[in-house]
Amino acid sequence: MEKKLKEHAFLILEDKTIFKGIKIGRKGITVGEIVFNTSMTGYQEILTDPSYNNQIITFTYPHIGNTGINNIDNESNKIQVKSVIINNLALISSHYENNITLSKYLKNNNIIGIMNIDTRKLTKIIRNKGIQFGCILSDSNININTAYKYIKKKKYQLTENIVKKISTQNIYSWKSKNNKNYIMKFNKKKTLFNIIVYDFGVKKNILELLIKYGCKITIIPAETSAEKVISLKPHGIVLSNGPGDPRSCIKIINNIKILLKTKIPIFGICLGHQLLALSNNAKILKMKFGHHGSNHPVQNLKTKKVMITSQNHNFTIDPINLPKNIKVTHKSLFDNTIQGIKIINTNAFGFQGHPEANPGPKDSEKLFKKFIKNIKKNQKK
Ligand SMILES: NC(=O)CC[C@H](N)C(=O)O
């Protein structure tokens, strides 16, 4: 059990709503875009998902921290969210893999957080008014007017390209800790495909699933040139998930345009899917409050089958005046937004949700099989 959890903190929204709560993590002030996640499990994976880099996360599920933090489930090597808003922080962590309490984990990683917030009320505000920029203030030496000034000052930074900052700076091979146990389940011929993964903020489970389906992985910096990628002679290319506004990734979009001409199979996931669309001259829109949860129904328009998927995005492909070479393959049954695309006359497809889940259901894992099938087909030609 943890004691001393009683210092006050404030959550201040750009619409001037003020919530009073209790400080968790480090003392200080922080601002960012607040996004809500509706998943009932998986707070550790969410906190470490690089797609949330620079954002403040709030959980609609009221009880967070009850299984602690373990050494296995991180989706990257650090906490990626800027700050955390929780309703009820569990004071006891109980799980056989538990290593450290959530509260200690936040403190050790210098994260500013707030608890005892009615996160469902906060989520309703975001749903009604749209994504809110907000500030967590847990330092009694800073007053609320400073917080408002901070919100105004920092908001402009939303359009900057953060992908380049968080991507790997060097090319490296991914070695799975688990690979012996699950490589080759799908790929019976035991061929290892060489896959290049563009790291826009890649989640670990994307890499683990590629390993599972028989791939050898080389991870490359976000702005690696198309020429360099072609010289590495990959069997397939993955455009990973990642944070921020895809429209800021100009260099990456230009590289994808060149790669599309090569016919190397390409699989775009979330940000990667949006970048695939942009490199084919589609428009991207910012959604009112995005999709962030693990129960989103997505329909395959050809088979009519529905998958329950994990989602985490604020941007979406504009369905109006979609270029003719982009075929929509999947749609959200929540709001009809585009969830899957195929680029005609190429070997490229994209998926808006998170087929690697973590947290979330495994229904859309089959998209990895589809990618491998595309690679095999391409080899036969
Ligand atoms: N998970 C992701 O890759 C997110 C993509 C993009 N940053 C968005 O918010 O829409």
C-alpha cells in the first residue's frame, strides 16, 4: 500500500473547465492534447504506445493500476504519454507478473499525473466540444492564470513533425525475446522474409507478430530514403503507427511515393495507413475526438465480416473526392469512417486500426497473414 497520496492538483481545460484532483507522479505543470481511451484493460501498453507521444491520456475505465506494471507488456522502451488522468488509482497492485505499482512507475519516469478526476465527465466534454487542449497543474507555486497562458502558448506546437524526433536514429535488426516459441506457426516452409519496418513510433507487438509470421526485421529511421530501402532488397515494407499529424510528414510521403512504384508489398498501419493515403493524394482530416479504444467494429466491405478492433487515432482519410486509385476495403461501423484501403495497381494496403492489438482483440491479426500472402505472391512473379 502506498501512503502520502494527498497533494492537490488541478486539471484545466482550454474551455476553462477546472477539475480538482490529487497529484500523482511528479509535481509540476504540463500541457497537451487530451485524448480518452475506453479500453477496460491494457493501461501499461497504452502508456508506452508511441502513437500517444506528447498527448495527455485519460481513461474512461475508472479503476486503473490494479495489476501494477510488469516487465513484459511495454510497447516501447519508455512511457510515451505526456501525462495521465485517472479516476480511481488502485492502491494495491495484484498480479503474478507485477513488478512496480503504477504510481511508482509514473514517479520514477517523471510523469505528471492527476487522479480522483471524474474521467467520464471529462470524456463527455471532449465528445461534445471536440479534443481539448489542457493543463495539469500540481505545483502550488504556479497559479491558474499561468496555466491558461501555458495552454495558449503550447497549442501551436500541435502541427510539428514529432515522428522524426521519436523514430530510431539508426538502422538495427529486431531480435525477439520470444521468437523460438512462435516463429513459423504460419509460414510452414520456414522461409524468412526480410522486412523493412519504417519506425514512425512502432509498437513492439507489430514486430513480434512479424516475427511470428516468419519475418526477419530491419528497423529504419522515419526519413530513410526510398533509394536506401530499395538497396536493402526487402521482401516487404511496413509503415508503422506513430504520433501526431500525418500531414506534417512531407519527406516520408515523398519516399512512399517512390516505393509504391517498385511493387514491393507494403503494409501501412494507422499512421502508416494515413501516410499511404497521403502519398496517393488523398486528404486527411482531424476527427472531432478520434477513436481510442479496443471494441471498435470494423467491416470488411467485400466479405461483410465484422472484426472487433483496437483503435487509436485522431486523424482519418477524407472520403470526399477520394483519388480513384484508392479502394476502400474496410469501414468503421461506429461512424462509417474509412478503416482500410488498397492502392490499385500496387502491392500496398493500409489499415487504420491496430491489427497488432495490445491492448485489444486479435480479430484483425489476420491482416499480417494477408501481408505475408502478398509477399509470397510477389516472389512467384
Ligand atoms: N496510432 C497511430 O498510428 C495514430 C496515427 C495518428 N497520429 C493519429 O492520431 O491519427
